[in-house]
Amino acid sequence: MSLKKKSVLRDWVESIVVAFLLAMVIRAFVVQAFKIPTGSMRMTLIEGDLILVNKFIYGSKVPFTNWRLPALREPKRGDVVVFIYPEDKKKDFIKRLVGLPGETIEIKGGSIYVNDKPAMEQIFNQIYYYNRGEFASDGQKIVVPKDSYFVLGDNSTSSKDSRYWGFVPKDDLLGKAMVIYWPAQRIRVIK
């Protein structure tokens, strides 16, 4: 093999290795693509939507450690968040953040109440929430533990969410859903 052919091959290998490493860093710390598998977030997200999740906004997790990078901001009520599913740590889930640490959450008459007052965010006025599961019986008030969140699916009739399995630990929060990038007719910012 000539020296010129070795140089071209080496350039290609180096380019592929650098591109792979860059892609892994971006996926681990900046943005990750996810596919929506179920209808639990209908009509915000539907089955088959491909979305991008901002991983650095809440402080990216450093792979293979318990460390996190500094957050740009704290999670807010109404954010659509991706997190590690509390009942199966190998799965990632997506839901809407409803309750912040220390808040009292109640579902009453189909509405969300935070600290005994109706949630003021417009999205919560567009969805009827059902009293179901161990953590959302009729008349039940739940206090969100420190460093945890209460999350609900936008499709309250068919969402397995905090009403059933409780709270999402802050350490299991992976990021905030930003945009639907496919299919083309559904491209939009996620609100």
C-alpha cells in the first residue's frame, strides 16, 4: 500500500472517530432524540413523534457517575420532561411536570390544585384530570417530597403517571422536551 493511500485511509478513520466522539458528547450532555411510543401525552405528543430533548437545561448527568453539570434553570410547572421511569430504571418516560418539591397537589373536579389553589398555567385548564391510582384518590392531597416532582400525562384517561407510582426523584430527570422534528407535518416547539 502506498504512503498516499495510508494517509487517505488514516484521514477517513480519524474523521469517523472524531465525528463519533462528538456525537456521543452531544448526546450525553446537550440534546438527545427520543421516539414517543404511546398516547399518554396526546394531543401534545402522539405515537411515533420524534422529539429532541434539551439535556443541559436542568444539568446534564455525567455518564457512569452520580455527578451533574450545573443547571441553567430549575424545572418549572408545565414543562414537558423526560425522566428515568421509577418502576423500571431501564426505561425513559415523558410527562408534564405538575408538582414541585414541597407543594401540595390535589386533583379536584378534573382540575389541578397546587397548595389549595387552581393551577394557573393555561395548559392545565385545557385538560380534564381523573382521580385514579394510589396517589390521586378523590379528596386526596399529596405533598411532593424534597428533591422530587409530581408528573402527569396530558391524556389523563390513559396515562400511567405519578397518580399510580408516585414521584420522580430530581436525580432521575433527564431533560426538557424542546421540539417535534418528525413527521414533517408535526414539526413544532413543544409547549
